[in-house]
Amino acid sequence: MAVTLVPEGATVAPGGRVTLALVMEPEPGWHGYWRNPGDAGTESQVEWTLPNGASVGELRYPVPETLTIAGIMNYVYEHDYALLTELRVPAGVKPGDVLPIRASLDYLVCTREICVPESAEVAAQVTIGAPAQPGRFDGYRAALPRPIGGEGRFAIEGGKARIAIPYPASESGEGAYFFPLTHGLLKYSAAQEVRRDGDTLIIETDAPGEAAGLKGAEGLLKVGERGLWVTLRPGPIAAGTAEAGLASTILLALLGAVLGGLILNIMPCVFPILSLKALSLARTGESEGTARREALAYAAGVILVCLALGGALLALRAGGAAVGWAFQLQDPRVIIVLLLLVTAIALNLAGLFDLRAVGAGQGLAGKGGVGGAFWTGVLAAFVATPCTGPFMGAAMGAALILPTAAALAVFAGLGLGLALPFLLLGFVPALRRRLPKPGLWMDRLRRILSVPMFLTALGLAWILGRQAGVDGMTIGLAAATVLGLALWWVGQWQGRVGLWLPLVPAAAAAALALAFVPTAATAPAMASAPNMLNAEPFTEARLASLQQEGRPVFVYFTADWCLTCKVNEKGAIERKEVAKAFADAQVAVLVGDWTRGDATIGRFLERHGRSGVPLYLYYQPGKPAEILPQVLTPSRLVSMVS
């Protein structure tokens, strides 16, 4: 078998990660083995030789095939395949440095008659800061199994193993087969009987004697060419018993999305926009018909943005990318766009310029008419995307495993929740009558509401610095300054000929900022973890090591652009009473930083039914992970370890 080591053709930054592929090419008639080889065969073993400070994760295998020879079941690959892993680059390297990577691989290759143990020595080089090159890794990732997004159950009774796996009734389960990763769960060579019970596939087969002692299991459900990774917990599976039906699953996810969207309205980057849009109804004394049309237009703008982002997310995941909600904020160029947009809104609210004088409506946040309402909805939805609040996490995670139409319905539900307050104002006259009467106080309120927008712009500049370094933040602030000067000119010369000419250099500055901002990080990604907790960067290997030591572990996943994450960290996690309780209980703390995107963290989030941050997990020795609420309090964390 030919074996080659191939690094992904992507720009590599100091402290960043790059995917490596061990490409296996068996000769015709020969095959290699999956991680669990079945009744015969062995798992491939790799020893790495890496530069100081570098590390690699575990190997990830593509979806295997079954091969039965003389009644012996094998889990194999009879074609070319790739084993993927993540290389973490040392933080101290410099652009232009070349990292030599070597691997010693022991593996078994077989035909239907003979098996030959083989070894291979492979090597590759990773150049720091080299420009990205097109590669084959999209195909390699597409061959990997996807997390199913929820837990299944298994029951051992009377020498039989019964496995229940959630799988939507709208999807065909014909030809389904379960590949167990956990040894001893079932007899590999025994036939698997598959039946459907609502939105659950139930697989029944023979079980070995040791199966009764299992406390948990993992495996891969293969349907057609699609593989779904599932974690199993012991639980009763009676005939005719199924998981919640597809309709109820969609309903719960939709309800969570609507409630999560509703909560987003209180975020500091959304509330000023919503408030001024609502007060514009009182200012203009709109008729009931006009109020309803504006409410529907606002809702349409919000929902369309959520659908567009959701559709893009589903498309990227279908192509093999491990991305989640707010994926676009991992690109510094998107942060620059948001910085300029929020800066313009803040300056408009502060009174530096006013679009009304040129017939454009009532300002960026209160622009009148159906068109203005639509674009205000677009704006509100776009600036709300960094947030994942209560109810949203589970809903977005469920959307990723539902059929496409149902998933899009959940994303639309998020938009509906975000638009709901303005919809109610548009369709319920009694609520509009409760709005304060127009007056000079509205202009004063408008300027007060500029404060949270300025703070949002400041936060975006900080995020840009975290993502792209000081150079990137300087470029963004320079573009914002040019934009501010151009808008000041607009405000000074309202209504005159050539009013908009100063926006030409502002647009040019924005274009240059987008072109030259560093898209690769200049410093290693690491959350600003509280020193008092002695937090370490998250890796699955470190988590496994701490669990083997028998220590309790608190793991949290965060991002600099996630407002909910930062509130929890400052208000609950980084507290002296929490640090003392954790120290007394010898709780280890691991922090996963998703600010700039991390495929390993993305897949870990997926396995826990989440599509974004925050995610908080607590591992007690010998017990499965406890998923904590998305809004934490110090008392909750202290009581957790007491």
C-alpha cells in the first residue's frame, strides 16, 4: 500500500492549526482497516516526530465498508482513503520557518486470502505564512462521518443488543448499518435487523457476554454513503418505543429558536435599532395599514438574513467544513464590515449626520417606509449574529441534523423571534397607543442610544485586534476614522450639491481595509482565561488525560465576539468564590477559543449537539459530561463542585 503525508494547502500562522492527511492507496484487491477493524485486522498505529512545541490530535477515519470473508466480519476500505489529524503549530515560530513533520506508520493490508503487516516512513514540510493553495481536503472531509447531534440508547437483554438511534422519519433508513467503535457491544459477524419506530431506527443483533457491563458506547450509523457518529447510553428500548417524533423535534427546536431570537432584542447592538424603529411609528402617527406593512417588511428583512446565514451554514457543512452559527465572524474582514456599519449607526444616532435632510427617511435606524423597514430588519439581524443566548444553542444544534427544509424553518424561527416585538407593535394598535407621545425627548433618547452602539464599535475593534493583531486593528480603526470624517462632512453640508462626494474616499478606505487586513492571526488563539483558575487550552488529549487521572474537569468554549460568553466569564467564571471552590475540589479548567475558528473545536461542539458558543461542560470522575446552562451564575458553579 502506498502511503503519503500531505499537509493541507492553507495559510498557517504561528500558534495555529493545519490539517494533515495520511493518504492510503491500497493496490487493487487489497484493503486497509477502520479504527475498529471488526473480527479480524488491526488498527493503524502512528508515531510522530514533530518540532518542539508542536502536537497532533487523534486520527479521524472516513466512513468504512463491510467485508465478510468465511463468516468473519471486517470493517475496511477497498479504495484510496485518508486519515486526518490536526497539527498545532508552535507559537514561537516566525513566517517563513519550515517545520519538518515525520511519521512512522504500522498498518495491516489484506486480500481475501492473505494479510501482510507493513510499515511506512513518511515526511512532509509545513511552511509558516505560505499562501493558501487549492487542495483535496474538501473531499477528504466530506468522507468523514458527521455527528448525529443527539444521543442514542442501547439495551442488552437475552443475548441481544438493541440500539435506538434518532433518525428523522422523512429520511430513508434503507440499508442502514451500525459500525460499533466500542468493543464488546455486539457480535460483528451477526446479522443486523433494522426497523423504524417513528423517528428512530432500532437495530437489533446478537450481543457477546461482556456487553451487559458496558456503561456507554460509541459507533457510526451508515445509511447509503452517509455516516453519522452517535454516542449511546444505556436505556430501555421496548417494542414500539421511539424518540420524540419528527414533528415534536421540529416544534421544540422552532420554539427554542423563536425564544432565542426574542431575547436577542435586548442585546446592546440590536436594542437601539429596535427602539428607534418602534418609536418611529409614534413619531409619524402611521395608519394601521401602514404600520402592518412596515412590520411585515421589517420581519421579512430579519427572516431573510437568518435564512441566508442558515443556508450558507448548511451548504458549508455539506461540503465538509466544521463550522457553526456565527461562522462568518471568524473572518476579520467581516469584523471590519461590522465595525464600519456600527460606527456609521452610532454617529447617526449621535447626530453627526442625518439622512432626513436628503430625503432618505428618518436616519439609519428609523428610516421610513416599507423599504426602510425592510433594510432596518436586515441591519438588525446582521448585527445580532454574534450572539447565542438561552434556548438558541440547542435549537441551532438541532437544526444541523434535521432535514434541510426543517432546518431552514428553525433558522426562520430565529428571525421570527427577533422580529416579533415590532410585529406585535404593527399588528396590535393597543401596544402602539402605549408608546410615548412624540417630542424633543426622542432626539435626546436617540443620542443616549448611540452610547451602546459606540461601545459595540469599540468591542468590534478589540475583536479585530485579537483576530488580526495590532496591524489589523489599526487598519480597521483607520478606515472607521475616514468614514467618520466623511460622514461629518455629510452632516455639515446637508442638502448641498456634491454632498455624497466625501463618501468616495471612505468607500476606498473600506475596500483597502478589506484587502489588506491580515486574515491569518498573528498570535496564537487562546481565550483570555482567568489566571486564578489555572486554565489550560482545550485539547481532547488533555481532557482524556485529566479524566484518566480521576480529576473533575470544567470545560468551556468561548469566542471574543460572543457577548454571552464574555458576560458569563466576567460575571460568573472569573470570580474569587468560584476559583476557591474549584481549587478546593481540585477541578481542572480547560478553555476552547473559537474566535478564529477551529475545526477540532467545531466537531467537538457538534458531538454535543451545539452549533456555536458558548458551551459549558462539567465532567465528574466516571460520569458522562453534564451540559450546563448557557447563562451561568457563581452560585451555580460553586454548587456544582460542592
